[in-house]
Amino acid sequence: MSLLNNVWDQPGTPLDRQKFTWRDMVGQPISKLDDDAFTRIRIILLNGLELDALRLKHIASRFNRDLRLPLARLRRVEQHQATLVNWLLSADHSPLETTIAYEQVAIEVTAAVAKAELDPYQAQTYRFGLLEDFDHLYRYSAMLDRLEGKDANNIIQGYTDIVPGRPTADEHRHPDDDVRQPYDRAQAHILTKVHATLITASEYQTHDYYMNIGPLFADPVARQLYAEIASIEEQHVTQYGSLQDPEESWLEKILIHEATEVHTYYSCVESETNPRIKAIWERFLDYELGHLTEVCELFKKHERRDPAEVLGTAMPAPLGLKPQREFIRGVLEAEVDLRAKGTNYVPLEQESPQSLRQRAILNADGSPTNTVSAGYQWAPGTQLNHRIQIDTTRS
């Protein structure tokens, strides 16, 4: 794969040459402990993006007879791409360990997006949501320690702090306080559109994973924990999805989504450290360029518009998929007490009464996230190891 030179209109691999076999799709997974955590972050991020591409095209097909066949052809390849990507996760990840990895994705990728976002309001929204996912990591880390006796740092490898963020018990809001102001499709930079697409896809995947995995736990606190945080993830899907302009046509949204896939695969190619996984990202970057070419032709045919009106002529610089610890610490210190009121962000004391009422109802019997983390403070090893050290000191 040659360098893109920041131009969208590379033809990529033609759709009819994008082939898979079952052995190809289900190959060697990464190592849970030996591969870099950011390799797993890229895997989870790209899987969420592929699944969102499928979701968007399925829904679009229900409303557009003329698009059904071309979108079905694109979806079949994206289904197999998603399979290959998601099956890179190894079977020795427990569901809770995978959950820890999902939250690290939400934290590190949202932080990278918040830093790169050009629109101040959109950037504020990403910082706002970031602090909530940050707290989810802390609560799930407590659950992992107490239920499985494992240290979450074995998964996140020291890249991400394990401390409270905005308390999850305080994140429950009235739906009216979760809808945000959308960008203007005619004025927004393509990077703003790409960011909103990417983070919505990522949060949607997390929501669905928690809804599916939560009922499989026997522990009652774990079951409640997943129920509580899944509710917040639905709020996040609402929040980030509403950043997109609802006046965009179906094909315009699909065009932006394909551009997002190209940009994200390119970002992963640029930052991946595992040569075998990098080769997969390069292959799928070529595939996504082929998909973008197909959708550009559909856009010209059905809307009689130039795709450059939406995409511009230059692809933005790749997303910085690297640790964001110092940025996150700064946001945590400055903005943890912010709350949402309508589409605005306000100080703690100005939070909307309707969200306070909603929260009081949900938390009437207590908050599972508070229960699981009561008295918990992350330390290297596990709580048992920490107690042993204390006992040794006393003796």
C-alpha cells in the first residue's frame, strides 16, 4: 500500500477482488499479555466501526429501493472484515477483561478525538463523555479484582490511570439533557464529521456488548453493574449521535462513514507496532478505499453531487492513537464537576431538576457502581496482594 498523500480519491481494491476464506477470517489472535494494549485498542475500535457500517447500510436499505443491491454487496465484505478484526481477540480474555479493554478504547480514543477536534462545542462534548468512561474503567476494575482476583493493569498495561472520574451514579440524566447541538453539514470540517461518526460507532459497540454480556454473569452485583453502565452507554450513543447533522441524506451519511473507515484504518496503519496486524490494516485500508470509490459513484448517480462537496480534497492527518494520560488528567481536574442542562454544559449547582429527579428514581435502591467500588483503591497486584503487604508490615 503506497502512501495516500492525504487524498481521498485513491481507487483502492475493486469490490469484486475483495475475497475471504474462513481460514483467512479466523486466523491467529493477538496475545492478551504480550501484545501492546494499543493493538487491542485498534482491534476493538475498528470492529465497532465495521459493525456500525453494517448497521447504517441495513437501515438505509429499508428506506431506499435503489440502494439495496449496491449496499448489500458492500455489507457482505464489511461483515467479513468485522469477523476477521473481532476474531483477533484471544479466547483467554474473560468477559470482564474484554470489558476493561472496551473502556480503555473509549477513554484513549475519545481523548485523542477531543484533542484533534476543531469545533469547540464538539470537543467539549468529547471531554464531557470521556470523564464518564474514565469512571467506568475504575468501577469495572474493582469488579475484576473482587470477582476474578485479577489486576486490570494486566490488560491496560499502565497506559491509562485507574481512578474515579465523574461518578457513574451521577451520570444518569433525563433524555432531554443528553441531546446535543449538531454540526452544520454545510459548514463543518470533514474531520468534525469523521469524529462524530467514529465515536458514535465506538459507543454503540460498547452498549451492545454490555447488553449482551451482562445477563451471562451469575454474580448479582456484576449483573447490576452491567445494567447500570449499559444505560450510560445508551446515553452516550444518544449524545454523540446527535452531534451529526440530521439534514444529511442517507447517501451523504454513508459517504462520511466510508471516509471515516478510510481515515481510521490509515490512522491504525500509521501507529500499529505489530507487523502482522499492520498488514491487515493495510489490506483493509485498500478495501475501504474501494468502498469509498463505490459510494462516491452512488453519490454522483443518485444525488448528482460531487463527493468533494462533503469530503473536501485532502484527507485529514491521522488520529493520534497513543496514550493520552496527561491530557486526561488535565480534563479530570478541570471538568469533572460539569453537568449537562439541555444542550449546554453547566456547573454542578446548575444541573437540571429533571435529571436530578431521574437520577433519584434510578438510584433509589443504591447504585451498583458505588457498591462494587466501596472502599476500593487500585494498587499494583490485587486487593489481596495489597492486604498481604499491609499484614507483613504490621508483623
